[in-house]
Amino acid sequence: MALIKDIYSVTFYENFAQAVAEVHPKFDKKLFIETIYEGDFAQKEWKERMKHTTVVLHQFMPENFPEAISLIDKIIQNLKKNKFTDGNLAFIFFADYIEMYGLEDFKTSAKAFVSITQFISCEFAVRPFILKYKEKMIDEMVKWSLHKNHHVRRLASEGSRPRLPWAMAIPFLKKDPVSILPILENLKNDPSEYVRRSVANNLNDIVKDNPEIVLEIVKKWQGISKETDGIIKHGCRTLLKQGHPEILSHYGLESTNIELSSFEIKTPIVKIGDYLQFQFHLNNKNTDAKTIRLEYAVHYKKSKGHLAKKVFKISEKNYPSNQLIKIERNQSFKIITTRVFHTGNHKLSIIINGTESDTLDFELV
């Protein structure tokens, strides 16, 4: 199976070096590739290779940062002309170049983000600028939220997320996100789903530290459009998983007269690599059809012996009145990079419109 680090291949560097040489006459292709592969390149992981590429490229660029950015713009235009794929992850070193060498040149870097993010996303690179320049950078990002290009508008939202995964945190935005709300306001009805999904993810970040702010936004935005309703629903997914009473009430998700029965774990002993199999019956005993958000929670055993709950959605739909419905599910325990499994006692529960059932035990071996 191909590894992500292998996007930095000999072929990639040869094609890239050729594209650079066509707009940078002083560029030495042979020396560039030799420098890339000096030392322990083969042992480097993806991020290390990306950073290494940034550093090596810098050795071959003008020392003056504005001149270097002007040249990078020309390189990108040539890459496009030569049919290199826009958004190709390999080119994230262009964004990294701004982060590493442009932090003291706000004006040039801000312009560079606008141009480069239209080729490769810059949401990680903009984070140190938010930390350093705070409101000055956020004011610039508010302007980006009105840009004609959807990649730039998305950068305004994605780059300002208080808890962007795999990126450095922005503590002052986690504490008080009010300064980025104008960005989200400008994008709440954006024509691009790519942008709207980022707005929803930003709201979901805010929810984790400031749920009251998002609840106010829900009231303010509800009914503006189908697309905006979709944003707030997806942006409240953490509150829904937590069974937050106010958001459950907002969506009319009540558990009264909904009966859970015959809840059973079919595989009480599960091997790592296999599936947990379970089933239950559901009966809406209300006189009318009822919208039911149906979830289950796995209470994973952690390294120190305590349990940590992870909620998984089954469905959210209308269930008819007085019909006994059987539901079966499998939960994978195949080894993945984002979760470490620990053998021993685990628990499983069913969640109906935010109300959690009693747990059943199963053993992971």
C-alpha cells in the first residue's frame, strides 16, 4: 500500500524542478534534487519530508521574502500550465514557506495566503499569524470571507477554527471566539458546500468551549435557508451527541413513549480485529410518527483502566407509530491509527433522542 510520504518521489521532484527552472533561470535542478536527497531522506515521514522540501527550496529562492513570494506565484502559474493538480497535497510546502519565512512580513504574507490558497490550502500556515497578530490577522480574514474565490473564503473560516485538528491551538479564540463571528456571519449562506462545511466545523469547535454562543447563533440563523439550516445542524453535532437538552428541544427530539427492548450483544467476547455485533427493538408508542435520533455509545477501556465514551450515529428519521422495528449493527475493532484498543471489559449503550439506556458489558480480547 502506498504511503502518504511517498508523494515526495523522484518523479515528483524532477517534474517540480523542471517547472521551477522554466521561470527561475538561476535555478540548478540537479543540485536541488541532490540536496533534497542528502542525509536521511528515506527515513523521514511525510511531515518531515514536507518541511525538508520547504527548507531546501528556500536555499534556491531569493533571500528577499517579497521577491521569493513573487517567484512562487510564477512557479504556481507554471505548475498549472503544466497540468499539475490544484490542491495536490504535495505542494503544501508553499503554504509552509509563508509560515516559516514570512511571519515578520505581515503585508506580503497576507497577500501570499490569498494567492497560494487558491492552489493549495493554507489553513495550517495562517495559525501562527493569528497568534502573533491577533485582531489584525482576523480583520484580514474577515475581508477574505467576502472574496470572490471560494478557496479564499474557506481559508477565512477553516484557518480561524479555534480547535482545527492537527494544527496548533488558538487559546484566545477558544476562550472567546467573538472576533471570528463576523467571518461565519458572512459565510452562513455561502454558495459553496466546501465553504459551508468549514463554517459548520468552526461552529462545532466553538461549541466545545462556548456552547451558549452557538445556541444563540442557532436561534438567529434558523430558517434563513436550507443550506444555513444544514450548517447549524452539522455545527451542533457535538451538542446532539452530548444530549444537550436545549438543542434536542430545538429539533423536537424527545424520548417520551419510545420503547427500547430486546437489547442484546451477540458477540460478548470480541477479538481485536473483529466486529462487535448487537441488536435491539425500537417501538414508537406515541400516537403519531416521531423523529428519532438513534445512536449508540461504546465505552472504551483506556490504558489507565477507566472508560471513555464515544458516540456513533445510526440514523435520524421518522419512525411510524406502534411498529416494532428490529435494528442490528456491527462495530469494528479493526486496528486503526487513530485509536488504540485495550483488552478487558467494555460497555455498550443505546441513545434515543439524547437519552442513554443502561449499558451492556462485552470483553475485548
